[in-house]
Amino acid sequence: MAARFPAIPSRESANLNVLRAYAVLSIYIVHLLFTFNIYEVLGVKLFYIANTGVTIFFVHTCLVLMLSLERIQIPGWRLFAIFYVRRVFRIYPLSIFVVVLMFFAHIPVVPGGQYFWPGWETIISNITLTQNLTGSISVPAVLWTLPYEVEMYAVLPVIFIFIRRFPSLWVPILLWLLAVIVLMANLKVRVVPFSAPCFLAGIIGYRLWSSPRMRLPFWVWPVAMVSCVALRVFAGMSGLNSAITLAPWLGCFLLGLAAPQFRDASSSWIRSLAAKLAQYSYGIYLSHFAVFWIAFVVMKPVPFWLQGLVCAALSVVLPLGLYHGVEKPMIDVGVRFARTVARKHGPVVAPARHPIAQPAEI
């Protein structure tokens, strides 16, 4: 890794926590409305808002993981080994737990659906996060995004080394443009995953993170996020297939450019709330369909106000339980394994403080 980037500030990024918090809340709220068969508000199709939340997750995750690779500071194949070990223990234990729970508890894949036995192939595909390869349904339905993240994990260390060796900002921009061109030329063949431009936008954000920044006021950051959502919504309303296809990629590209350009939120309550939502976001994302099913389907005979209370309570209790009972312990196991790999194969450079809190990584 020949090139050395300027030092990354040793401070947790509240703005990236805000980005992740927005992504999970937008998905949660839209899916809650879907539970009541509300798919459009004031002419705006809510699907586009939820789907933009997913693409924001892709941008955020890739940016954070590139910064995480920066933190490892170990050359050669050990960089790959440490990264993969930590990723496996970070993403698989909780997803496997939720998938198995859904099957044993007979929870449908969407809140308003009916439970059915999908077969062992589907179970194995969901446990291994290979539904996109086998064509199986996802259980729960929101699990469809995770196979694309796993594919991203496979190539991210290679891209990291490449970006470090060729540090020009134009390199990740050209990679993003190349992915878009290939996808537009091969939309039916899918030589490149459709999510690739979203992940590559996170690489652009990473490269800009260590460059001189604009230091814009924090309040412009939420405006930038909403503008990316609006771009997707307006493209969807246009009805033009090319606009609908390009809008999420362009929105992610703009988000990657914008992410490093703002001063962090100074408000302590914004910082604290965003940090907590980011910390528990994986559990919120995987459990919210089950929460809606219990609160509004299983408990349908009870008064609506009681359903709402149960929904609110479970939306807090379940992610807390999943994080502290499964997610965090397995993250710690992954860290210990990674340290063992590092020590076993030579001296390790002590990692610098990282600007992104570990719980915000997925």
C-alpha cells in the first residue's frame, strides 16, 4: 500500500450516525404504513422512500468499512483474514438467529402475510445469505439486502488496497461510472450487482474523508439527505425507466460526495439519539416485521391503542435484546478471533482511534 492518506480525525462521526439513523427510521416508518395498506401519501409512492433508505445503508456501510480497513493497519493477506473474520461474526449470527426464530415461531415473511413452509433450500439459502444466487425468498423479507452486502465484503479489501495504491479521487469516481455503464449495458445479464454503484459511492466518501473538506454547517446535512430521497421520488413519479434506474445510483453518488463535507452535529441530544439508533439499527432492521406482525396481526382483536403500545415496546425491547444477547457477544468473539489471527502471523501495528463507532458497522 504505497500511498499514505492524511490522518483521519480521531473522533466519532455523529453525522454518519445521523445518516444511518435516518436510513433505518425511514425503512421502519414506511413498512409500518405498509402494514396498514398505505402505499402512497400525497401522490408520493412510499416504496421509493424505503428503497432509498436501503441504498443509504449501502453507502454508509461501505464508507464505514473502508474506514475500518484503514484502522486495521496490517499489510498483506492478514488484512483480508481479519476483515473477513470480523464481518462473519458481525453479520451472520444475528441474521441466522432471526431466520431460525422466524421459522420456529411460524412468523410470516411480511406482517400481513401467511406463514408457510418454504422448504430446506430456502432455509439454507437464508442462513448462508445466498438467496440472490438460489432465487429463494428472504425470511424475513427485508433480508434480501444482506446477500448484496456479503458480496461487497468479498471484494472490499481488494478495492481498499487499490484505492490506497492509486489515491487520486478520480479513481473511485471512475469505478462508480464504470459500474453504472456496465449495468446500463447489461441490465438483463447483471454482470455487476445492481447495488455496486451504491457501494462505490461509499468508497468516494471514504476517499474524500481524508481530503480537505468544506466544513458546511450541520443543518445542511439533513437537507442533503432529503434531497437524495427527493431525487429518487421525483424520478419514480416521472415514469421514465431510465430515470428510475439511474436515480438511486446518482443519489448515492451525491451522498458519497456530500458525506464528509459537513461539521458534526453539536447538539448533545442529536448526537446521543443518532448514536443509539445506529448502534441498534441492525436489530431494528431485522426485527421490525416481526414486531408489526405481533402488534397488529396477532393482537388485532385488542384495542388499537394497546396494539400501538405493544408495537412501541417491542420496537425497543427486541432490538435491545438482540444486540446485547446475540449481536454484541458475537462481535466480541469476532474481535478476539481477529486478534488471534493478527498475533499468530507477526507483529501488529496498534490501531489508531477510529472515527466511526464499532456498533455502527454492519
